[in-house]
Amino acid sequence: MNKPMTAPINEQTTDFNAWASHMQSRMENVLEANMPLASVSPMRLHEAMRYSTLGSGKRVRALLAYAAGEFCGAELEKVDIPAASVEIIHAFSLVHDDLPCMDDDDLRRGKPTTHKQYGDAMALLVGDALQSLAFQLISQDKLLKSATQKLQMLHLLALASGSRGMAGGQAIDIESIGMLLTRTELEHMHIQKTGALIRAAALLGAYSADVLDTEKVQAIDHFSKAIGLAFQVVDDILDSEADTQTLGKTAGKDKLNNKSTYVTILGLSAAKHLASELHANAIAALSCYGREADLLRHLANFITQRRF
Ligand code: GRG
């Protein structure tokens, strides 16, 4: 699949792009197969759940789970449901994040946000139902043989999305509107709001292996913390630099909503430098490993060099 690091850079990138595109399609199929049918009652809720989850999104969290799973020796099939569960929680967070009582946005993944398409009440229910579905899928996954393995995954996902994770980060975000946060406060918010789920995605991939190599799990932990924060710094940069059509969501939204970002606090050039520094930290976390960590290295590049 991936060529050794000695292969020409262009060839490695082509291989990674082919891998990423293959895994994105795979994730689409896994999500499609596990999402309730729109023909089953309650039909409108199911249709809205599918609308919010299927057909688009970069699937960065799933890619992280697959790459970490491969690094730790997990069979690909065993990563499918844990990776899908993170994508479903992520989709849930986007639906709620776009609601008028949160960021109040009209556009997501290049189409009208869920509440614009289905109304606020239905969007609220879509989020609730997606959250339950994510936990249900792991709990009933027949490929994960040990109950301990499932419990560890459920625990990780619950922590990452709860009040000390994504929901907590969002609470800090909402309460900080109009305030100029310090860099430390901003980092604390993003470790919870964005970083926790990205870390969970990578660790879920690692936990899909039948036998855990604790040193590799620790490397994944360090890698994912650094790349999770880098992801958010790049998100802030893109929000200030890219256009709405490229992003598939409203550009310049942070400024419009009067939010502190890495760009407003550090300036554009220092924010870009920070993204490179965090990328380097992520790569350094894998320094003990050779070819087996190449997918993770390429993913780190993908995350920091993305244009949307
Ligand atoms: C989910 C428990 C829970 C609570 C909801 C609304 C909310 C609390 C949290 C918001 C979390 C949030 C939306 C963080 C922003 C993360 C972020 C930068 C999202 C964009 O991710 P991409 O670029 O999106 O991976 P795609 O569309 O490619 O999947």
C-alpha cells in the first residue's frame, strides 16, 4: 500500500491520496449500511440523519482511526464500526453547532445546514439520535469480540464527547463570545472542543487491535494530541483566508461571531508557524517507528496542508 520513505515524495503522496480516497469510500459504505433507512418510520428523522451524515465530509477522523488501526496491527474490518461511530458523533456535533442557538449557520458541507433543511426541532433530534446511534453501533459490533474492548471504546467516546470533551469545549466557546481569550485559554478550549474527538478517533483505531502494544498506543496518544490542535489552528487560518465555496461552509464566521481564534490572538503568520510546530510535534511522536507509521505521517501532512 504505502511505499517506504525512500520512494520519491510524489509517488508516496499519490499512494497516500489513493489510500485516503479508498478509505473515504469505505467509510461512506459503512455509514450507509448502518444508518436507518429513510423509508422506515420515523421517516423524516431518518431522512434528516442520513442528510447530515452521508455523502460528504473529509472523513479525517475515520482516516485517523484506520491509519492508527493499521499502525497497531488491527484488522481493517474491526476498525469500521469504531471509525464510523466517531464520524457519527462528529456529524452530530456539526448539526448542533450550526443551530441558531449556537453558531447559527446556513451552509455545511456545501449544502443547507440540517436545521435550514428540516427545521430546528428536527435538527435537535437528529443530533440526539446520531449520538445514541454511535454508542449503539459499538455496543452491538459483532467483530469486537471482548466486552472489555467495547467498554474501553465506549468509555473513550463518552469522555471525548462529554462535558470534559467536546460539549465542554463548546460551552467554553459559547461563553467566550466577544471576549479576548489568552492563548492558554484558547488552547484549553480547543483541546476539549476539537482535539478530544480527534484523539478518540486515533485511539479507537488503536484499541481495535486484538493485542495492545502500550508503547504504540502512547505514541498514538502524543501524535493525536498534537495533530488535533494543529487541525484547529488550520481551521482558524482557513476561516480567515479561504472562501465560502471552497470551504463548503461560511468563511469568516469566527470574525462575524466575534470569536477569539489563533489568527486573532497570534496573527496569521504566527498561527501558520504554530501549525507547523504542532505538525512537527506530531511527527516527532512517531520517531521510533519506520514504515509502519507512514500513513499517520501522511495524514499529519494532509491535515496541516488541507485547503478546506
Ligand atoms: C457533540 C457531545 C456533543 C455536543 C455538541 C455543538 C457542540 C456540542 C460541539 C461543537 C464541536 C465542533 C463543531 C467543533 C468544531 C470542529 C471542527 C473544526 C469541525 C470541522 O471538521 P471537518 O473540517 O469537517 O473535519 P468535515 O465536514 O470535513 O467532516
